[in-house]
Amino acid sequence: MTVDARRRPGIERALAIVAVVGGALAVVAGSPTRATRGSVDVTELARIVEHEEDHVTAVELATWIRDDKPRLRVLDIRADSEFADFHIPGATRVPLAEIARMPLDSAATYVLYSEGGTHAAQGWFLLRARGVKNVFFLRGGLYEWLEQVMNPRVASTTPQAQRDSVRALTLWFGGKMTVVDSASTTTVPSVLDGALSTPHKSDTRESIKKIRRRAC
Amino acid sequence: MIGGAPFYEFGRFGEGTSLVIAVLLGIAFGWFLEQGGMGNARKLSGQFYLTDLSVLKLMFSAIVTAMLGLFWLSWAGLLDLSRVYVPETFIAPQVVGGLIFGAGFATGGLCPGTSCVAAATGRKDGLALIAGMLAGVFVFGEASPAIGQFADSTGRGAWTLPQAFGLSYGTVVGGIVAVALGAFAGAEWLERRAERPARPMKVVA
Amino acid sequence: MSDVATTAAGQPLGTAASSRAEVTTTTRVQVRREAAPYASPYVAGVGIGVVLLLAFVLMGRGLGASGAFSSVVAAAVSTAAPSHAAGNEFYSRYLSDGAANPLRDWLVLEIIGVVIGGLASAVLAGRVRWTTERGAGITDRRRLVNAFVGGTAMGVGAKLARGCTSGLGLTGGATLSVGSWLFVIAAFVGAYATAPLLRRAWR
């Protein structure tokens, strides 16, 4: 059977208008993703990581904060509640999704940290992909901060000058340095040599509790 | 991802549900095909004699609708475009296959999807076409070892028009909308021309 | 939903011939009413576009049709000659774990839906007829042969191109796949080149 087709000029015209508007705006919008696209020079990144130019030690970061390094932005990637419990002084909480989208300050020095350092390393990669050059992360994470800045255990054999500088730094942040006699302590990294010590995987909460108890 | 679409890709539901969805989507698909007269080979073939261009209007409208939907849902952050399946490009097989397919389309008057609609509504030619399709697939299957090399040649992966033309996605979208509307205007003109009888038309059933 | 024009005597216009047909095939007529006009192709097209978009949003894939035929053929060959099917790269693609259950294939179920939806739409619109759509210029038998031959060509062409007007035309068209657009253009070229040879079949 040959049957006529119903014509709907009103609806058809409306659809055409929607299509024109949708198409014209698409040309203006350009990309169907508002998210930023990142790109990385993998060779360059590999070189940076190998030369350990991607991260800072807790002591280095602490020194920057104490010396009021200009345009330093310390970013905490952990959850809200964890941030509220304790965070590095001067840090702001920015989840990874925000890191991917946030407006960037080209003159700033970004330092990212997380509990153990892995998420911060991922955030570092994201910012590098977004074109940021002055970005570092705390490789040992908050553990390292607590171990080396808030609760450093210094061997009694450490030179006096070094012990003094560590104590000064620790006190500045309200921490406490402990001098230990035995050899089974982690060496305290000197601000001068910048070497990184392996942080104890002690419970962050325990360390924070100890700090709290000390406070007035 | 705010919207979390495509939902199946994000593990929102399993295979069983996806099969139910397949049937439901198919029902809607079949419904609209029949509503548009695509289950009728005589109406459909009018496309190739420029008397009834419903095929062009229907297909292009569908493409433009879904295309705009994909763009704007992605732009709004509701859909992850990178997880949407883009049919791969195999230049030579798809051009040659297209030519052969088109010849069959004009001969049969229906395509694979619409043949099912035709058969469902009692059209014997739809059934014959389905039988032919099964035979054709079988022939291809048996011949595939021999022509496999050609069939797998000139692959370009999920190559898209924006990539090929070096234009932004949005520009291509806008361009296709413009082409579609132009095609629709042309189609209307051709149909009006076909309606003006050069000789008396038979009223046929 | 019936707004068919009628003569003064109440006889539906434009359906004189179909009334004649109904007289000779009354026992097999399933429709109770005259066929309603088709919907606007633009509106139907947008409807399909929405369905296609839903497929993308829900499943991350588009619609298709020819793939269902492949699954059926692969399953049939696998049942009749399992080792032959397993050794054939094309059939194996549609078989998983050596045994195929077409009923678990997404496209097969979609096609089942197409059948249901198409039938439902036709029933409500009074367009179901057990007949052969053809021009007056050829016989039923000739038309069925044409349909079979055309179907065979489309089966080969669709498998070569890895899709058809639904899988490549609609899905590939909407996702801006280059090969899909090439396929559609080639298909229209092939069709327009072939159509003049079959003019009598449709008149």
C-alpha cells in the first residue's frame, strides 16, 4: 500500500531551529570536553624523576614554610576530615579532581602532599601535564613530615650544629626533637645535603595524638 | 565523572540488564522505523528514484539528533565520550562493501534493520530479504579466509572526521548540521518536483 | 489516530484499490481499519536519534542490525560443523568459548525488539498486511527473487564493511567515524547506480 506521510511543519521547524542552534553553538564551543587536555614530554619527565627534581624532603618544605618562601602553595590531597585533624601549616586542601581543573598560578611553587606520597605523586603528574613547571611533592608524605619535622629522632652522635638546626626547625612548628643514643635510629637529614631518609610507617594518628597531647 | 555515563561502562548494571535494555531499545527503534514508513520497500525505494526521500530525511535526522546529544552531554560533563564506541575505519573494505551494499539496497528495497520491520508487519519481501542476508553472510563467512587480507586492510582505527580534517569536533558537528539542513531543503524541492505529474499518475495500492 | 480523507459517501479516498484487494483476500486480512498515514520522517528520525543516544548513554555503544545476522549464521554453522566454525576466523569472532548462544547477543535481542516494535506500530496504525510490496511492473515472484538477491549482496557488503546502515550509518554517523561516512556515501552511490536498472520493479 502507498500511504501518505503526515507532515508536521510546526514541529519540524522547531526541530530545525534546535538543530541550528545546537550546531552553531557547537562550532563556538569547539571541544566536547570542557576538561583541560594535558600533554607530557615523557623523556623530560623521566629525566626529572631520575634526578630527583620532582620531590622535596619534609625538611626542605619546612624550611620553605618557615622562611616564608614567596608564592609557595602547599596542597593537601587527603579527605576533608583528615585535613581537619592535622595538616601542614599553610596548606590548603585540594582533592585530585580539583587539581585537574583548578586555576593555576604560573609564578607559584606548588608542593603536594598526601598520607604516604602516592596520591601526591599522581597530583604532581597532573600538574606537569597541565604545564606547571614549579611543582614538587613530598615523597614520604605526611609520615615523612611527622618523622622529620614534628618528631625527629636524632642520634647522639650527630654534630651539635646539625642538631641545633633540626631542633630550631622542629620547635618552630611545635614539634619535639628526641635525641637517641643507639645506632638504630634513622639518620636525620641535614638541610644542607637534602638526603631523604626512609620514614617510619608509624601510625599517623598516633603521632598526631602525641602532638595534640603536648599542646597547651 | 559527574554524570557517570555511559552507565554500563561504569559498571552501573550487569549483562542481564543490558540485554533487557537491548530489547527495549530495539522496540523503540522498530517502532519509529515503522512509523516513518521504513518497513515498506516501495516507499523506501522511492529514495533512489528521487520521488520519496524519506530515507535521507529519517537517517540524517537521527544522526544529527544523536550527534548533537553526544556533543552536549559530553560538554556538560554528563557523558564520557572517550568510552563511547566509535566504529573503526577500514577504508577499502568499507568503500567496496558500501558499493555492494548499496546495489543490494536498491535491488531489495530494504536494509537489514528495516527488513525485520517489513517481515514483522507481514511483508513477504522482508522475509525473502532476511533469507538473502543470511545467505550473504554465510557466503562471506566461507569466503573470508580467501579475502581476509583485503577485509582487514587499510585500517585506521577509531578515526574521526575532526581528526581527518584537522577541525575541532564542534566545527564538524556544526558543519554536518548545515549539510543536513541543506540536504533536507534539497529533498523537499526534489519531492515537490516529483509530485508535479508529467503524465497522469496511477493511484496504486 | 485515523484521519484519512473520505469521499462524500464515506469511502476512504485513495484506497479504492486496497478495498479491491481486501475483497479477494478477506480471510487473510488482519487489519480492521484503513492504513493510517506514516509519521513525518523528520519526527521519526529524531525519535530514532533519541533511541540511539539512549544506547550511547546507557551502553556506550550504538544500535546495529547486520551483526545479529552474523551471530545467527555463526551459531548455525557452529551447530552443523563445529570444527569448521571454530577454525574460521570470521565465525569465531561471533562465537565465545566455542559455543554460541545467539540469545545472549546484544544485537540479536535488539533485533527481536525491532520486530516487536515494528509490529506494534503497524498494528496500531492498521498497516499490517500479509503481502509483497512491489511495483505493478513485476510479479510477486520476481520481487521475492530480487529481495533475496539484494539481501545476499547486502549480507556480503555489510560484512565486508563491518556494519550496515544502522551500525555504520547511524552509529558511525553520529560518532563521526570516517569509515562509516565513507560507507554511507559509497552505499548511496551503489544504490543510485543500480536503481535505473530496476525502474520497472517499483513503478
